[in-house]
Amino acid sequence: MRRKMFLFLVLLTLAVTGLSQKKASASENRAPVQPAMYPPSAQVHGRGQVDWLISFWEWTLRVRADRNPVFDTTGQFCREDQSGKLFYLSSMFIIPGGTAVRNCTVPSDVSVYIPILGTFCSPVTDGTTTTTESRACARAYGDNVVNTQLWINNQPTDFTRHRFTGGPFSLNVPDGNIFELFGFPPGGFEIENGILDGYSVILKPMRPGQHRIRVYGENNQFPGFFWDITYNLNVTPSANDH
């Protein structure tokens, strides 16, 4: 009788262990996975990635300077003026640059735009007189960037195929914009014949959970200028996940 009871307990232990392993395996399958990146030639929500580059700068210049994510070191303004199927992370490659750790909540049904480095040039902002000059001005910024790296969930990520040039473009820069911090008069202005150049990637919608993105870069045009940004993203389930 004791031997039968012993065998029964052994079999019961094995059964419970097997069930526990199955549950652990299922839990692992539900864990966040490495986010997928759109190829550089891909259309994202019906738009090319050059269009999204232009839209990124439109968004950056549209948000008021006192709430602009460019100068945000904590992430408190990461959701300013965000809407639609693409969520912009903000840059810090505007002098003086520096270090920032930004905590931000992002829904799981949006793509995430990551600016790595870039700029734009135009007659009104840089004194160029032709589109050719503006293109050379914008490209020189990217050509002089060094030691630039992108990590996604602590994994080094190759972004070198994701350089985009856009324009000429025009847009209205409203009153209270970030250029006023650099001596532009208040009241807003119009950018015409602008040319953009830079590296950026767009991530496909991410699984719910914690994700970390880090961007580091330096620019030889401005000695001592660097940006080191860590984005701690809390990706929350959307209605489509249920």
C-alpha cells in the first residue's frame, strides 16, 4: 500500500511539473518580442518615409517651445500633439544636445518613429539662396555625424540604410516655436524651399510591455556637441489586442 501511494505521489509530481512547464512556455510566448522595423522603401500607413520625415519636422516646429519634447529630459511632454497611427519620439540633435532619459507610455496599435540624426536647411533659417545650397547644407550635417548608434531593447541595430532626403518643402512655423529660443522674432514665419536630410527608422506596432530605445551621436561640425537619449517605453494594450 505504501509503495502504491509513493508511486501515485511521484506520478502526481511529474504531472504537476509538466503542467507548470507548459504554463511557463505559454507565458514566454506572450512576452514582448524584439520590435520589427519597416524596410526603408516600405510605405507606412499609406505614406513614404520621406513624407514622414517632413511630418516629423512639422510636428517638431508646431509644438510650443515651452512644451516641446526636443528639450524634455524626463518624457513629460512626449505625448504633445500626438495623434493617428504613428507616434513620434523626439530628437535632441539641436544644440546644446546632452543626455536625457525619457519615460513615455505608447499604445500598442501605433507605429513608432525614431529620429536618429538629421536637420533641414532653408533660406529663412540658414541663409541659403538655392535648393542646391540647401541640399548641401542639410547633407553636410549628416555627413559630419560620427559615433552614432541605435539600440533597441539593448540590441545594437543597423540603421545605415535608413537615410532620407526630402524637399523642397514649405510649412508655416507658428508663434511660440523653438526658433524663438535662438533669436528669431516672435510671431511665426514661413519656411519655403526647405530641404531635409537625416536618418530615422519606424518600428511596427510593438507588443505590450516595457521596451527601451537608446540613440547616441556626435557631430564634427560642432565640437563637443552630442546627444544621448534613452526612451523607456511602456507599451500598453489597445482595444485591438482584446
